[in-house]
Amino acid sequence: MVADSGFVVPQVMNLIVPIWKEMPATITKEKTMYIPVPKLNKNKYLIKSIGDVGRYFLLRLGLICSHVSLFFILLILFNACNLKKDNPNEKIFTWNTVSSLEEKLFGEKYFIEELKIPKRLLYKMGKLLINEAAPGETFVHVLDGNSLKYLFSTGAVGYGPGEMPNAWTIESGINPNTFWVYSLEGKTFSQYPLVNSGDTRAINQVKQKEDFYLAMGITWASDSTFMTFLVRGENKFVAFDTNGRRLKGYGKWEGMVPGNFEDHVIADLHQGKLMGDPIAGKFVKASIFRDHLEILDKKSGQIIEIDGPENSIPEFQALDAGAVITSDHPLAYMDAFLGKSYVFGLYSGKTDSEISEQGRGETDVFVFDLSGNVKALLKLDTPISSFTVDEETQRIFGITTDREPGVVVFDYNLEE
């Protein structure tokens, strides 16, 4: 939804939390809480860590440079770059720095008649799971992961016991013989077997309540806890137990963008895909509106931040409900996958107008190691909207965006 002022409410490809239903179509100055943040180029982005005084000086350098010595200017720039360089948990890359890592992949498409509007995928234990955006009686398709032969469907649609109204995400969980599906509308996490039991209802369900109700992204952190991100709050990641009791927060939103913005506004700017590996204690969050990824190590509490390839913050307006983001800024990571050795990020780089002209679907997949270093840029020959990875056989499964959507499979080669 684009406002008359040229800003877009964050509703992108069904990936964004629908919290904007009551927002008016026109944003006026009277309803704006803060001045929009200017779009930052790479040089301005690099200096955000040196503090408010240095930032104030540098952002206004053109007005006062005649009164400041060249030595002092260079000293501040030198210190700013060193602060970034010396922090091992902050990674920055550009298109130029990864050009030598490009690898072209050619996919093979499979048409599956049962698929109507496929949305998300998950590869687990030799099975390929696909959920539907517009389900009929069930919302999950189960395919053979090798032949892509259709096996069965599961996930009963409804509001009764063992049912859910829709499927938002698919999660692996810890049990090797089951998987989990999250319903944003139903605020319910449901467990299903990987084999056809003849009953499409969930074998176990966890319902959100109290503070846990505010969680929008949910993934398993252990056999009795979840890792999430919230609509409001100071923490980037928050752990809950299955009874809805808040356990611990990780990382702070404060300082993520220049200016004095409330936490929920900054959080809105960084909405995206959350995925976890509960056994390894690793979690990845990939932002859609800003080219920013984060890898959380639960045990140490450390968060690795990855910025690139554009290294810019979109212009936005801050309202009570959150951030209203300009439609002229390119979208970033539309999907992500956390594996045992690598993090994969499906990058867009297209504005709303470019999506209207070129169509939906992305062809760039950045691959990072768990320390945040770029290891490859995979260039796909077929646009996809979402994906999953089988690291053992080095295959990427993607949902195509053509008139007859299906599954496209790419073989890649990454050496350990």
C-alpha cells in the first residue's frame, strides 16, 4: 500500500506482519512523529558507530569544513573506519567485493499439479514440505525430496482441535520424524508427522498467550523454548518457554539507525525471516527492507551483523504504529535459510516499480559462513520467491513465480 507521500506500508509478498490494516492511505505531517531519516550512502553508513558528536559533525561537513582543519577531518574518518574494521562481529560487503565469488546456477523445474499458490518450503529427512497461501482442506504438501513425487497432504484447515486457519511458516523442530507449522492468524504452532498417518490434524499444538502473544517470528530454541522477535520491545531476539513465559532478550534495537527513534520503529524497519537451529543454538534474522542480516549465538549471546551489498538505510517516517518506508528503496532479503555450515540469503535489490515492470522473483542468493563472511554469490537462471536447502546433497529448492508455479531445483558446489 503506497501513501500519497510516496511511502509504502510494509506489506511485501505476504512476508510482512500485517499490522497496518487501520492505517490511513495518506500520511500527513501532523501524523508524523519524526523527521524522515535520509538515505545513507556507504560512507555515511560506515561512520554511525563513532558516536553522536562525530556523526553530527560529519553529516554537516559541507557546511562547516572551512572552519575545521583537514587533519581533524581525516583523523575522525580514520577512527570511524578502524572501529568498524576492529569489530569482528560487524561484517560489510559490496557488489564489488563479491564479484569474484559469482557462480551461475541452472535449475530444473518440476510441475506439481496439486500446488495452487505455493508459499514456503522446508527440506527435512528426504521430504520436501510446501505450504499453500490459499489452502483448501489442507495447507501442507509432502513430496519425495529426491524424485519430487507427490506423497500426501496434511494440516487440517479450521478452528477446531488440531486445526489452524492458515500456514505462515514451516519449521523443522528437534524431533527428526515431525515438523511444525506456524499460523499467524491463529497464533498457534502445530506439529505434524513426516509420514502419512491418515489424520491431517496436528498431533500437538502450542498457543500463544500473554507476552508471548506479541511474538511474530517463532522458531524452536530447544525442546521446551522458542526464539522469537516481538512487535514492541527493546530486544532483537527474545526467548520464551512453551507456557508463554519470557526468559531472556538478546541484542538491542537502540543505535541501529541514526536518530532518536523508538524501539518498535527500528524493529519495523528490520522485519524479515527468522530461522533457527536449536541443536547448534544458532539463529538468523534476514531483513526485507534493509540489506542487513544477523546471526545470534544463543550460548554466548553474541550477534554477528552483516550489511550489504547496498549498505544503505531506506527513507522512512515514524508513526505510533511503526515505520512507513519509501517505495523507492530496493527491497533486500526476501527469504533466508540457516544450515549447519552456511547461511543463505535470497536478495531482491528491486524497488516496487521495478517489481511491477519485471515481475516478482529473485535470482541472487548470497552464501555466508557462520562467522558472517561471504563465501559465494549464486546467480539463478530462474526467479524464485522462496527456497530451502539440502546441504548434504548441495541442492536448492525454490518456488517459481511464473503462471504455473512449481518447484525448481539447483545444484551448487561449496567446498568446506
